[in-house]
Amino acid sequence: MNNISIEKLYNPEYDLLSVYDKKELLNKIANTYDLEVIGFKEFSVFNKSTYTADFRSKEGIEFVFVPGESVKLGIDFKGRKPSEIFDEENLYDLAYSFIDEYEDETDNQDSITEKIKEKLEDDEFISTIEDYINNNFSKEEKILIHPLLVQKDYSETCWKDILDDELKQNKKIKKMIEDAEKKGISEITVHKSICLYKENGSWHGKVYRETKFKELLQDITDTGYFLPTKREWEYLAGKGCRTIFPWGNNMDFSMKLKHIEWSDNDEEYTLEKENFFGIYIADDPYCREIVYDDGLFSYKGGDGGRNICGGLGSVWGYFPVSPYFEEKDEEIGEYINGGYDFFRRVIRIMKRYGKLY
């Protein structure tokens, strides 16, 4: 297998290869793109799986191989009632956010439940749900996703590491650290300015640098990488799922989720794990990834916490982590918001004479 046909980098052909042939192919990719193979693994979750490799670039960035596929992306709920999409528990949660449980001090759980039932019989409220899911998710479309090497984790924007020497020599920083030590504090953050934190007994720091979207893109392309497109990101996050979330249309209330009251923050969050491609998707409504299509920047994977911070509850709050969530009215300015905006590098595996290059 000195030469690999490009067709074998697409599903279903890739999935049909033996493990031995997949390893041969993945080693070929590593050699072609000057990557170190860290290991081979099959990643499985939500009844989807991919056998792939973890790679490391010379800059220390970890990548995984994602095979291409002709796949349907986006979602279409037109003509379907909310009761046909969501279960009772999720419908109650959707309605609860619009119930003023403090209207009457004599309200008890039974009366709140009754108000929720009334809300779910209100045609205007049902229309609100229908309008939201029909207008805030990308449209259904058959797309050819080409094979990719994808950064395993997402990267922070705007914050730059402070060198250890500067931490020791800068009088202002030294004073901040000394004050923190006296107070027993292990982290100090000044909004869009500086962040100092103690890790494994040592202090480290980051400084905030305002960054334009175009500057980020230039830095990425100058090093031979790209930002994913919207559709590429949807595939990376959902693998063509035909539901709102990769696991289905309903929020699973047994999950431990970020920013949700019932979740135990002392334990690992359910979604903070590698997905079916071996990729870490934030699945955090506050964290959104920057994507790029034909000169336009946009976000996927979150709304900066707008829904959940606005008191809309867990289901409304987690809609933005859907692979297909697309906020139509989102306005992208010139500058990145380093507190909420993240990015992921991709390498697009191209075709020349039917061979890898």
C-alpha cells in the first residue's frame, strides 16, 4: 500500500477497511503531513464510532483523522408538533421557564404543574417553540464532507502566556501574586487584562491581547491550517445525526452538565469526553467555536451563554450546543471575544491524481 486511493479516505469505504489497512492508511497520512502517530483507537459514543489515530504535529498540536462522507446535515422540523419531537419532561422544562412560580405565595408544586399544563395548551406558546426550532437551526441539506485532519481540542483566543521570567521580574505581577498567597487565592483574573493562576505549586500567567477575526485567520493560514466551515463543524460535532443533539432530541436529565443546577460539579461532566471522532467538543453554551465560510465568520456550538444566563432553563439553554444551532440574528464584529470565542485548526486532505499529497 505505497499509494492510497483517495476513495478509501471516505465512508463507507473507510469503515469497510480492516484494522490493519486502516493503520497502514493512517501511517501514510502521518508521513505525508509530517505528523507523529501517538496511537490508534476506536472512539465510540451515542451509537456512533470511528477507528482513527491520534497525531501530534511538530508544534505539539494534537490532531485526529476524520474520514470524508456524503451526509445529510441540518434539521427540518416543519410540520411536526413539539409533542412529536420532545418528551413530556422536556416539554415541561421548556414551559417552566415561562411560568412565574412566585405569582402567588400559596403556589405549590401541584399548582405550578397545572400552570405548565395550561402553558402547553396555549397555541401562542406552542408557536414560540415551533418558530424557535424552525428558525434557529441550519436547514437540511446533503453535503459532501472531504477527509480532514482535525485539532483534537479547541484553542483559546486573545489570551497569551506570560513568560516565567516576566512573572518573576514584573513588580506589579509579583505584588498581585504575593497578595493572592496571603489570601489563600489560587487564581486572579482581571477582565480582558490579565489572568494569574497557581498550578502544581507554581504560578503562571496570561495577558489579554485584543485580536481581530481576520488576524486570527491569517495566523492560522500562515502556519498551513484552516478554520472549519459551518458544515464541516456540524459533521465533526454530530456525524450526521438527524436529531437536535447527537444523542437525540431530548435533554437527558441524568447527564452532568456545565452550568446546570442539578449537576454535581465535583465530578467529570458527561460531555467533557472525546466524541465519536476522538474530538473534544465543548458542549458548553458559553463556549462557541469560530467557523469560516467564503469570507464570513460565524459561531457554532454555543451562544455565549445568552439563553442559559437569561434564565431560560436547561433545555432552552442547551439548544445552542446542538451541531445544527444557528443564531440567525448574531452580529459578528471586528474583534474576537476572548472570554467566549474559541477556534479549532483543520487540515484538508486534498486530491491529486487519485493519491494523497
